[in-house]
Amino acid sequence: MTAQEKINDALDIAFQFGQIEGDHHRAWVIDQMVHVLCGTDEAYQKWVKEYKGPNSEYAWDTGIAP
């Protein structure tokens, strides 16, 4: 998948689901966009680990699908 295809897929997710009310649904949208942009589960897991930081001070919320 090309970078442009990943961007287009992430934007499609935002377009389809981004306006659904509820923080838990918006967290799901962001999570799905990150999944697409990372390209693989391995890259996604690495990104989440880096997001959380070495002390795991931050949580990554996968949300709830609308």
C-alpha cells in the first residue's frame, strides 16, 4: 500500500465516522486511522509503545466502534 493510499484510507475513516458523538467513538476513529497509517500490526504496536513512553504515563485508548 502506498503512502497516498494509507492517507486516503485514514481520511475515509475520518469522513465516515469522525462526527459520531461520544469520546469513546472518537478514540476508536483515531485508533483506526493510526492503524491504517502505520501499515502493519507490528508498526502500530511500536507506535503505541512509543506514544505511551518509557514510564507508561500515557494510556492509548482504542475506543469503541460506533
